[in-house]
Amino acid sequence: MAYWLANQGYHVTVVEQASGPRLGGAAINIQGDALASAKQMGIFEQLKAHRLPPMQLEFKTADDITLNPPSLPEETATPSDDNIEEVEIERDKLVTILLDALPNGVDFLFNDRITGLNETADAVHVTFKQGAGRAFDLVFGCDGLHSGVRQLWFGPESEYAYFLKHYASLTIVNRLLLAQDTGQLYNTPGKGVLLNAYNGKTDIIFWFYSENELPYDYRDTAQQREIVLQQFAGQGWRTDELLAEVKEAGVSYFDKFSQIKMPSWTKGRVALVGDAGYCASPAAGVGASLAMAGAAAVAEALATHDGNFDAAFQEYNHTLRPFIEEVQATAAMMLNTFFVPKTEEAICERNAQGIPF
Ligand SMILES: Cc1cc2nc3c(=O)[nH]c(=O)nc-3n(C[C@H](O)[C@H](O)[C@H](O)COP(=O)(O)OP(=O)(O)OC[C@H]3O[C@@H](n4cnc5c(N)ncnc54)[C@H](O)[C@@H]3O)c2cc1C
């Protein structure tokens, strides 16, 4: 968002509650409109340079039998840029590439957050946790699933968040626990363990169903680790060994699967972009793509309407919505049917059918 606004001549201030750019996270996927906007931003070559090879996904039984032995990779010619439909990249790399693409003059306020918003006829007056308040033409809430801007300007998270009755944790270990560029998925009813190996590292992802929301402190990673250890104790396959890794390394990401559904992502001079406005949950596998595509869409609308934010925000709400609704519906279906089937029969069916990525 900062990139597009700065290139349209806005003086941009980014407010980030962390002490610096937030790195970490699993390998993520850039596709569709996000890839098209990456090309417009001139970062496609860099994304391509850090592109991870395609992953072979295997389904595992409790006895470590592979149910779908991977086929040998087909001998294909190197795809031309026009044929590349998606780029899988480590989240760290993507964040660094995006930061490097920013033009000069973008200000960052780290260790800070917005505490108040007040709109007048020609500005939004913003107060901060640190430092003096300031007036801005526009405010974009790009602050994720638990957005503070949404909370302040549109109302509590509970009005917009739909709990998908699953949780996930991520632990990244700096060595290979399976063959490089391989994924393995093991399920018991209502639970799943996914391993992804790339660049000498392994992502360990635990998914589980929970009818009710679990009480925990989102800042307390030790408590989150305990939840994962309890949920997966004695679940078979390699879970004991993997839980030992979690015990040692902790969890770098733990959250419920939620989707944000709002009748409008804008109000007055304030707009929400990415997870803040339309999180589809990690089950969609396209959170970063939605954020990038959303930023490009709202920026393009501002350019088309020559800075008339009312008209631009209307267009943004209108044009992006069908796509978001489709992605959210697919994510909920994928989670229940393919990633975390709820019965032994459903697991067998999924294993026979494969996962339609
Ligand atoms: C460290 C990290 C690791 C992640 N790992 C995974 C993963 O492994 N798999 C997956 O599917 N998804 C992961 N995600 C989520 C995924 O990256 C997002 O779906 C996607 O990036 C959407 O981007 P976004 O910009 O809308 O929100 P986010 O990427 O969540 O970025 C929001 C930013 O806003 C900051 N912020 C939040 N609240 C405030 C506030 N009140 N004031 C100021 N700043 C605030 C956050 O610190 C963060 O930097 C991760 C996100 C983060 C931040």
C-alpha cells in the first residue's frame, strides 16, 4: 500500500507496532492479481530469483506408509515469465523485497500504534501511542486479522470475525526433517500435521478442530506451545518427535482460523486492506496475495478517480468483493474437506481423491 501511495505522490507514514519489519513465517504463495501487481512494481524478477521449487505432497499413515507415492517430476522446459502462474517464496524474502521497492520518503513509526481517529471535513486526525497527533488525508488499515484501525473505526472484531473452528501453529526448524522440496500430510479425525521442507528448513504445521474458541493470551507463546503439545500428544506417526521439536523451538505463529467479513471496507477517509478487511484464513493459502492485490486495487481506483477517495473507495468495495467472497468460500471448504477431515472415512476419501490445489 505504501509503495502505491508513495508512487502517486502521497507522503506516506507507516505505523507498525513491532520494533522493526516483522519477518518470519512460512513459505507463502503469490499468484493471480498479486503477481500482476508485482510485475507492475518491478519486483517480479526478484520474486522469481527466490522462487521455491514445486513441492511434492505425500499423504502418510500412522505407520509412515506413503499413500500416494510421488510421480517423477516431468521434464518440462523452463517456463517463460508469461507462463508462471504462482511464486512460492519464503515470507522473509517477500517482506524484504517489498521494503526495498519502496521509494524514498516513506516514513516509518515503529513501536507505535494508532489510538484514536477523528474525521473532519478535510482530514483524519490521528493520535498515536507515542508522540503527538497528526492530520492525514487518508488512513489505510493494513494491520492484519486483529486490526486496531478496524476496531477503532468500524467496531469490535467480534462483529466481523467468523471463527472457522480450527487453530494452527507453525514451528520452523533449521534443518530438513524430510526430503527437500517435499511435503507430508498426516491426519487423524479433526487433526492434521503438515511438514514442508525447503531451503534446508522444515515448517511443522499443526492444525486442529475446536468447536469452541480457546481461552489464551495471544502474546503468551509458551501457553500456545502447551496447547499444541496437549492437542497432539499420542496422535501417532511422527508426532512425538515433532512435538519434541516444538518443545525446543516453540511456535512462531499460532492463531485461530478466522475470516473477516464486512459490508464495506471503507468509511469516510479510512480504508481497510488485506487481512484487516477480508482475511480468508491461512486455509486459503493466499493471504499475502489478497493483501497485495487489494492494495493495488485501491491504489488503482484512487489513480482512476484522480484522488477522489469517495468514488475510489466505492469502486474498491465493488470490484474486489466477488473475488474475496469466492476465495473465502473455497478456503472454508478446503479446510474441512481436504486439510482436516473429521472422520476416518473422510480421511480415506481425501487420500484417494488428492488435494485440488
Ligand atoms: C510474523 C507473521 C508471520 C506469519 N506467518 C504466516 C504463516 O506462516 N502462514 C500464513 O498463512 N500466514 C502467516 N501470516 C499471515 C499472512 O502473512 C497474512 O495473511 C498476509 O500477510 C496478509 O497481510 P496483511 O498485510 O494484511 O497482514 P499481516 O501480514 O498480518 O501484517 C499486519 C502488520 O500490522 C502490524 N499490526 C497489527 N496490529 C497493529 C496495530 N494495532 N498497530 C500497528 N501495527 C499493527 C503487525 O505487526 C503486522 O506487521 C503471518 C503474519 C505475520 C505478521
